[in-house]
Amino acid sequence: MKFSNFFIPTLKESPSDVKMRSHDLMIRSGMIRQETSGIYSWMPLGYRVLKKIIDKVEELHDENGINQMLMPTIQSSDIWRISNRYDTYGKEMLRIIDRNDKDLLYGPTNEEMITAIGKQYIKSYKNLPRKFYHIQTKFRDEIRPRFGVMRAREFIMKDAYSFDIDSENGEKTYCEFFKLYLKLFNQLGIPVIPVRAPSGEIGGNLSHEFHLIVSSGESEIFLDTKLLDQNFENFELNQILNLDSYTDDYYKEIENKNYFEKFRSIELGHIFLFGTKYSSSFNFNVDSENGKVVPYMGSYGIGISRIPAAAIELSNDKNGIIWPKALSPFSVHLINLNIDDSECSEFCEKLYTEINERNIDIIYDDRNERPGKKFSDADLIGIPLQIICGNSFKKNREISILKRANKDTINIEVENALDKIIKMIGCNE
Ligand code: ATP
Ligand code: MG
């Protein structure tokens, strides 16, 4: 993509009510635009980040045999009356009346709908286990929408749902999702800690949240600090159940608090094994060898549109964002400081084409702007690797490769630039 063609509406300043670093940087780098309180457009640069997350989420869910589907945003109140949540969910639910006076709502979550779907199609134990997911917009009329997409009213969630024949198999599925989440966040370059959570109004008895520890986070978690260096991916169910990490709600119930420390954090994922709560209220049962049984269910959420903000909270400096490789909207940022020099521009065009041909995401700053502006924009949008064609292109036939994170710079000869760059992209952690 050429910068001259790509729409990045950067701003010098955010509105004065912007309090969080990630919110400020997302607005100033032109990633998002507020439409009204808690409701945002994802502009081209921001949407590229979101798509990177979605692609990775899809890849790992598909790999694990979880069926992707798409349920609607608008739901009928009927199914919410069956579970008795239409009255209890409260003001966070956006209620809508259609022209025939029918009560509809904008879905804050989908347990009811997936249970209705399961009940219609899953008739026999032979159809179990079954796992579904979708990536869809949710609406929750939060009391205090704030910090941009971190706590929005309209936001994008990945929510998955599982059906099993009994609690033992349900626990196995839960354990698979637990491991899948750790693998996923690991591959996104976001170090999360699993914490035990109370299961709240969704009901049931097994629940964990996945938190990123950052001092600016809205949540509080309590843990045995031994867990900070732990690799949880190979945990078995009994180890998961004995984790010494808790959400603040759960922590109140703990007796021996001596060795726990408090951390501020951001909740990025939440999994529940709620059992038969919805399947039994929907009279959903399947034939088994021992007669009718009620399927055992779980739900598994990830705050897709919260992840870019969380990643920025984790990694930024005074000049802007520093993307982890997996989330970065582009892998390389090529900056031409000699736009008027035909030799340098030809070289940049050629390098740009060659990198593109290797399916590496590159943004090429071909604008007729002063070097200072190009550098500050590059640091603001935070692509991990910057390639600079400046003074030494003419003088020494050299270009510079610079790491956004620590400004480590190397100069390389123009002749073998392409190979070097490709190597660096491969190992640029
Ligand atoms: P929170 O405690 O932050 O309000 P929640 O527990 O109500 O979140 P869940 O129902 O567990 O949220 O939803 C799954 C995931 O969706 C959360 O882990 C979080 O990452 C994300 N999420 C929830 N509410 C919002 C919101 N208002 N804006 C952006 N993401 C959200
Ligand atoms: Mg939650």
C-alpha cells in the first residue's frame, strides 16, 4: 500500500476527554473515529489490525474443529423469556420494538440463540460433542462507556458455544478451549494470565478469565506471583482447577490470602462451563443409550475489538504505538526521503514491488512531505520495521533499517537490501 493512497487521517491532538494512552494513540493515528458515545468506526489502518486478529482467531478455531457460523445481531425477546433473562439482564440490554409491536433486542451475548439452534438440530448423543463460534458485533449499553474501544457499547466479540453429553465431556471441552486461548494470545504476542472467575449471571460452576497485566487496566486480579512465569498451555484439568489466581470478585471468597499479590489488568477473554442451565430451560434433550439426557454446555468469549487497545497499552512510547509483529497493520514501513531524486524513487518503487510480490505487507511512504513529518507519522503508527532511504542513499549507496521498538539501526548496501530485509522480517520479534 502506498501512503499517498492509504487513508490515515492522523490528528495532532485527541479530544480533551481522552484519558487512556491507547485511546489517544488510536484516535491520533487515525485507527478509529467515535460516531457517538461508545460507538466507533474502524478506519482503514485500525481495520487492518482487527483483521489480523480475526484471521488468527479463525485459523485456530477452524484447526480445532469449531464450526464457524454467523448469528444475527438482532434477537427476538421470546428466547430470552424462556431463559428468564429478558427481565433480569437490566439496562445494558438495548431493547427495540418493531413496526408490529414485537419486542426485539440487540444481542449482548448469544447463549439463548445457540441453545434454540441446538435444540432444533441436535437430536441424538451421536451428534455430540458439537462446538460453534461466530465473530459478531454485540451491544451493551454500558453505564460508563470509556477508553475508546476498550469499553465500548458496540463492540466485536468472538463467542463460541459447546454441547456435550455430560459434565465429564463438558470439562474436557472446557479444558480444550482453555488451552486454545493460551495458544491464541501467545501467537498474537499478548501475554495473558488465566484467572479463576465466579460465573455470575450466566450461571454454572466453572469459569476463567484471561487477563493482560498492565498498570492502566480497569480490572484487578490477585495471584500467586509464581504464576507470572508459568506456561499454562500444557495444564490438565486438575491443574486448571487449582490455579492460584483470582478475579477481584472471586478473591473475596478466598480464605488464606497471604501469598497473593494484586495487579491491575485488562480482561480479554472469558470462558464458562455453565452445564444444563440453558438446555434445561429450553427443554433441550437428546436420545442416548440410557434414555433422554440434557446436553451440557459452555460458552467462550474473546473481546476482539478490545485487543488492539490492550496491545497498545502494553507497548508504546512517547512517540506512538509499537505493534507486536502479529498485530501490526503492516510488516514493513518503507520511507523515501528523496522523493525528488529519480534514482532513489525508482529504487524504492522496485523494492516496494518486490516485497509486495513476496506477500509481505508493506506500506511505502511516497508522499511529498518533509522528513520530520514522515518520521513522526511512522513512529505514531508503529510498524515494527522502518526502512529509510535518505542521505546515505546518494552518498554511500546505503539505506537504513530501523527497529521501531528500540531504534536499533543498521545500514545496508542498496545492492543486497531485499534479502536482508526479508531475513529481518522473519526474525524481527
Ligand atoms: P467486563 O468485565 O470488561 O465488563 P464482561 O465480563 O461483561 O466484561 P464477557 O461477557 O465476559 O464480558 O464478554 C467476553 C469478552 O468481551 C470480555 O472478556 C471482554 O474482553 C469483551 N468485552 C466485554 N464488554 C466489552 C465492552 N463493553 N467493550 C469492549 N469489549 C468488551
Ligand atoms: Mg467477563
